Amino acid sequence: MAYITTSVEKLETKIDGNYATLHSRISDLRDDLRSDFENKQQRIIDKLEEHNRGSIENSDKLNERISHIEMWRWMIMGGALVLGYVLAHVKLENLF
């Protein structure tokens, strides 16, 4: 009977040790996964911020180009208006 009791106690000790080892491995794996997830999340956030900065730069360049084109358009329209006014009010017979 003492032999059985000793064997059971040894098995319980071994099971407890295996349980502690298993629990430790699961905790380590969970911590590693959490760390990996946080690193990947931070890299994604960094990439999104970089993309956002690039989009803002492109938008600013495009806005500048459009403003420049609009300025020239208004200048040409103003010149055409002045030229049209002059041509409408000046008598061509007086010029020649």
C-alpha cells in the first residue's frame, strides 16, 4: 500500500510540474503573440501616417498647380476682354 501511495504522489508531483511547465509555455506564447501583434500594429500605423503625409504633399502640389493654371486663365480672359472692348470701340477706319 505504501508503494502505491508513493507512486501516486510521484505522479501528482510530475503532473503538477508538467502543468506548471505547460502554463508557463502558454503564458510565454501569449506574451510573444501580444508583442508581435503590437509591433505589427505600430508598423501599420507608421505606414498609414507616411501614406497620409505623402497624400497631403501630393494634394498641396496639385492645389498649387491648379491655382497657377487658374491665375493664367483669368489673366487671358481679362486680356481678351480688354482686347474685345478696344476692338468694339475703336473705329478701324481711323487707324488706317
